[in-house]
Amino acid sequence: MAVFGWLLVILLIVYYFWKYRRPKEFPPGPPTLPFLGNIYKLGSQDPLKLFQKLRKQYGPVSSLYIGGTPMVLIQDLSIAKEVLVMKGTEFAGRPDNPLLDLISKKKGIALAPYGQAWKEQRRFTLMVLRNFGLGKKSMEERILTEVMHLIQAFKENMSTPFDPFHFMDCAMTNIISSIVFGKRYEYDDDALRNVLSYVHQNLKLLSGPWALVYNEFPMLRSLPLPHQNILKNIQKIFAFCTKEMDDHKATFVPGEHRDLIDAYLDELQKSLMRAFFPFLACGSCWTSGQGGDKPEQKGSSFDNENLFTIATDMFTGGSETTVRTLQWGLLYMMANPEIQERCQQEIDAVLGNNACLKYEDRERLPYINAVIHEILRFSSVLPFGVGHAPIKDTLLSGYSVPKGTNVLINVHSIHHDGTHWKSPNKFDPSNFLNEKGEFVKPEAFLAFSAGPRVCLGENLARMQLFLFFTSILRNFQVSWPDESSEPDCTPQFASFLVPSPFKVFLKPRQEK
Ligand code: HEM
């Protein structure tokens, strides 16, 4: 009996090594442990440092095993471009991730698999963002209104040093909320405060060990372990969004678009009509661009689940990226007062005392534009972007990458690579300026990624960052309140790269 037991154990180990062996021609990487893969390496150190070591040891394309799940890591610009652009469609899939797939149901845009449904949802949402004459206000007006609220909140709180994060978080969420739900919230609104705290808790939990346990050990999923908190928080975030959507449906008037939800509900009705009465195929269908494109209308992907996932994705993902970038911006301005002063000189010289700030002013403010891009580069808030996956077995830089493999691009390392940047490891706006002081964007700038999956909110995020950042520096002198210490620019990893909480000291400015 004992012999039989030992035989079974040996067979299981052999099976494990056979099942989890590196596929033939797969990129090299550190040796794996049974069932854990390379988790032991990830658990013990900061992923940025671990990836740096892998780059030195195995080169620009390497692999890691997260439990039994293989992952390919790209740490070189030309190979990143091959994945994102040259072979953009081949790598336009998303890898399986049981926890994220449970949350998104593989619907919406950001985590949806490559295919017709993703294309339709992405194209439609982009069209709504582009035509943002929804309601009466343009996108720029909406942002400038929120800028005024933020400046006012700063003025009311600046008598002593304070943490600006909550106010900026509400402001950025309000922009997305005005696009998706057609409304803004006061900064002391309890429902908003609570939902934002669930979002932050979840972003931290999702990058921690319990999300990994959920993904790698299915038999532990129903146990009362800390990963259940992720699911509880999701329920609360979903309840918040469901209430907003129900309110909408009750007051929806076809053809009158207050926001993205209204535009989507209209499209949903139209696609139902087309399904039942195909002869009604209209000449103004957005799907074809020229109208009446029959194949696109067949089996439409417009449904309530897609609407819900797009709304929740944008609400949670669209604000965290911009608020963290702005938070880094304030920290870098305090750490580099001479750069802050140069920004303010440019603002004063170009805008003077009276002119209203407009988005088109960025053309006349090349230094500010360079500083904003340098904030995006130096902080790299989404250091590894979002995982891609080949939609079929594919060759990459001489290695074979099987269909569905998680392919991560280390944008942080590309953003700090000395072969592409004048000052790779220093906060230096001249990384984005030529000898004449004009704004230039090096091709190694990948904060919004590139190719078919490029960030859908890039233009919106650029407009937000420019209008908020420039307005804050125009109105206030931002300084580090504690003379006994220096600003701490060490990033913490919580799905995003975030700074430790900090306070600012604001002094109102008089333009010269
Ligand atoms: C500083 C701000 C932002 C940064 C740095 C950023 C960065 C990114 C990155 C790196 C990706 C992954 C692209 C890829 O898969 O290769 C992405 C995807 C995406 N972003 Fe952003 N983003 C920002 C703001 C926004 C905003 C404001 C929105 C909302 C309108 C948004 C919506 C999306 C969506 C929907 C996707 C998924 C696109 C797809 O899978 O087709 N992002 N973003």
C-alpha cells in the first residue's frame, strides 16, 4: 500500500513537471517550483526590482510562472512596438484572469477578448467621447467647471497643510461621472466617499497575494479568506452604479442624450428594432460610418451587461489613472521648485492675469506640456500597462508564444531606459523639449500604450491633466510643508504606482 502511495506521489510530480514545463522555444526565465511557479520571487520583492534583475539575467524577453500560469515579460522598446503595433492585432487579446473575468464577465472594453463585440463597444464609446456635445456642455466646459470646484475646495482648506488627494480624487471621478452618469457629486458626498474607498481598497487587494490565491487555487475560492473582501467591495461598487443606471432608465427620453448611458440606451433600442425589423436598417447607423452596413448589424453586441461593464470600467479605471498622475505632479513640483517656478513664469507670460485657460493654449505653453508628459513618464502610474495575449500561437523575437499567454510590457523600464531619454532617472522636462524649447514626444513614450488597444481615454486624460495642472499652478504656490524632511517620491505598488500619502502647503499666487 505504502509503495502504491509513493508511486502516486511520484506520478503527480512527473505530471506536474510535464504539464507546467516551459513550452518549446518559450522565452527563458528562472526555475519554477511545483504549484507555486515563481510566486516565491514575486512575493519577496518589489516587482520593478525583480523585473530589472530578470532583464539583466535573461534579456529583453523573459518569462515567469505565476503559479501554473506562464507570463511573458517585454522590457525593450522595439519588441514592445512589435507587440503593440506591428503585430498589434495578433496580440490584441486579453489573458484569462479568473478574478477579473468574474468581475467583468469578459464584457465591456478594457478586459473584453479581441473580437467583433469589443470592436463595436470600443468604436461606439469613442464616438460618444468624440461627439461630446452631449447635453449642452462641451467636454472642455465640463472640465473647467470641475477645475473651479477644485480650486475653491483648495482655497477653503489652505490655511494649514492638508492632503489634497481626496479633493482631486472626487474632481477626477466627477469628470467621468458627468460623462457616464451626467452628474457630479459634492466633495463631501458620503456615497461618493464610500465608493471611492472601496475602489482604492480593491486596487490594493488586486495586486496582493489573495488575488493570486483566488486565481491559482480554485478549491480555495469559496473559503472565508481575505479575497472575499474584493468580492464584497465589488458588490458595493456595483450597487452604486446600478442605482445611477436605474435612475437613468426611469428618466430616459429617446433621442435626448444627457450622457453616455443615454446614448447607449438609444443604441440598444435601435439594435433591438433592427433585430426584429431588419428592413428598418437606417442610413445614419454609426456602425458602418456610411449607414446600413448589414453584416455589422447582425448579432449586435449592445446589451445591458456591456453597458454596465463599460460604465463601471470607466468609473473605476478612468479616474484612478488621472488622479494618481496629478498627485505625482504636485509631489514633483514640491521636490523641484525651480521647475514649478518656470511653469508659472510661462503661464504668466502667455496667459497674463485675465485670459481664461483653454485646452488649445497647450500649443503656446510648451514647457507646461513637457512637464505634464514628464510626470506621465517619470511616474508611469500603470507600470506594466494592461496584459495583452496573442489570439493565436505566435512568434515574437524568435520565441514562440502560445495563444492566450499573458504578455506584459514593462513600460516603466522603457520609460527609464538610457538609450531613449536624455535624463532617464531624473525628473527633467527637457526629455520632451528640443534645442529650440519646442515640445517633442519621443517614440519611447508609451504611457497610453499604442496600437489597436491604445488607451481609449487618452485625449480626455490629456485635456484633464492640462486644464487641472495648469490651473493649480496658476492659482497656487505649492510647497512641501515639513522643513525637517524632503518630499518622498518612492512609489508604492497597488495595481498602479502611487506615492505615499502627503500634505501640501498652498499659498495663493499673484501673477506678475
Ligand atoms: C493618465 C491617464 C491614463 C493613462 C496613463 C492610461 C493608460 C492606459 C493604458 C496603458 C491602457 C492599456 C492599453 C493596452 O492594453 O495596451 C489603457 C486602456 C484603457 N483606458 Fe486608459 N489611461 C488613462 C486614462 C483613461 C481615461 C480617463 C479613460 C476613460 C475614458 C480610460 C479608458 C481606458 C479604456 C476603456 C482602456 C481599454 C482599451 C481597450 O482595451 O481597448 N483611460 N489606458
